Amino acid sequence: MRARVLGAAAGGGFPQWNCACPNCVGVRAGDPAFRARSQASTAVSGDGRDWFLLNASPDIRTQIESFAALHPRAPRDTPIAGIVLTNGDIDAVLGLLILRESQPLHVYATDAVTRGLRERNVLLRTLARFDGHVTWHPLVPGQPTALVGAGGPSGLVLTPVALAGKVALHLETLLLPSGEDNIGLVIADGGGRSLAYFPGLAGPTPECDQRARAADVLMVDGTFYTDDELARLGLGTRRARDMAHWPLSGPDGSLPWLASLPCRRKILVHINNTNPILREDAPERAQLTAAGVEVAHDGLEVEW
Ligand SMILES: [Zn+2]
């Protein structure tokens, strides 16, 4: 299997257009301790031909251009065999609209996420220009689904995992919360290799623990270091947990849990621009390294 992080930042990216936090100021100034990052998405393939995007970020166009394996091989073509959505947040789905050029697409999403898109957003009609423009593949937590390649089975099987999360911000007063609002993805090949992609995780659950523990490679929510990160920087009052993100630090943070997992690689994705771990020489970064946890950057590749 091969996985490439196309974007490692949380919504807003790094730097974020309207943010002058110390990290955003530093990366704009060219401080070598920082590296800019686009919004979260990862590409995965079992055979190097058919690729699946895990979420469609607002930065999808430049992310596709940044990776030759995703470039068209014919006048109208794409190696992107499917797009799998973990939730309906803008930073996970906006890229779908960017892919509007009459290319048939396969989108995998839960019923709750699909309804939020198809019934609540008139712009999505740009992806209904002809019969078969988008083939929607329903995902049900706990039910394995074969990912379809261009010429038949891709060899990859996806198991959606219900994760603690919340309904997309723009749908909060329109749709009732559901256990299908936020899922993790476990993608396995026929040889027993697996990737767990959990970019949004509000807190621990027994199933999340079991699925993460069993994966070779885990890519997991690294949005915030502390629960009160935004308040400390004077950027708002909402806590990480209010936004359904499990902060890394503290005795009940995700870092002690991550340190206990036997996965071959444990990689943080969906990192908010305020997070001190974005500074490569930060003490918080050293704590991650000591726990065997990596910080993703755009272009990071794992092959196993
Ligand atoms: Zn910032």
C-alpha cells in the first residue's frame, strides 16, 4: 500500500488567511522552523494505478497538481478512482465542487453526510450535469465496502468506523446529529496491510482504540495541542473539545493513548495553524517524538 499526505493542516490551512498568530506570522516571514501546509487530505492506493482521496479539501486542485500519480494519462482522464468522505465539514467536502469538469466521480460517504450535501446545497447540482456524473456509494459504520477501481475491484476494502464527532458546522440547525456524521476509515489490502485514517476525533471510544491498535499505519487528529489553545492566543473562547477535537496534551489527552499504540507509524494530520507542534524545534514537538508520534507535512509518503 502507498499513502501520500496531500494536505496536513486543519480547516483554514497554514498559514490561515485571516490569522496573525505566532505560527502564521512565522511561516509567512519564512522562519525555517515552519513549513506551510494545505488543508487535510490523503491519497491512498493498493496498486499504484487506482488512487482514492480521503476527503476533498478546498486545496484539491493544487494538491492534485503536486503529485504526478494523480495527473491525467489521456486527454480526459483521472487516476482518482474514488473520493471517500469522513464528514461533511467544508474542509472535507469543498473540493468536490472544484472537480466539476464533467468527469464521472465515485464518492463514498455515509447517508447523513450524503444528505447534507445533496439535499442542503444547491451548488452540488454542478456535479449532476449528466446521468452517472457522480456515483454515490453508501457507507455504514462497521460494514466493509470494496473500493472500486477504474477496471474492476481495486483490491482495497474500506471499513468505516463510527467516531466521536459532530454534525458539520453549517448544518447544525438543519440536521439532527447522527452517529454517521463523523467516521474514521480503515483501508486494508488483500495482504493484511492497513491504514487507519481518523482526521477528526473528539475523544476515545473502545472501537476507535481497537481499530487504531490493529492498523499498521495510523493517521490521526492532531488539530490542537491544548484544550484552551485558541483562548490562550486570544483567538476565541471555544475549546478544542467544543469543536469535537481531542487535544494532544494532558493526562486525558490523546498523546498518552497514541504512545500506547503498537502501530508501525503514528502520524498526526489535520493540524490547526495555532498548534505549537508546527514549530519543528518546539518542546511540544520533542514530546511527540519521544512518544513515537510524527507530524505530517504535505507530500509525506508511506509505503508498506
Ligand atoms: Zn494562525
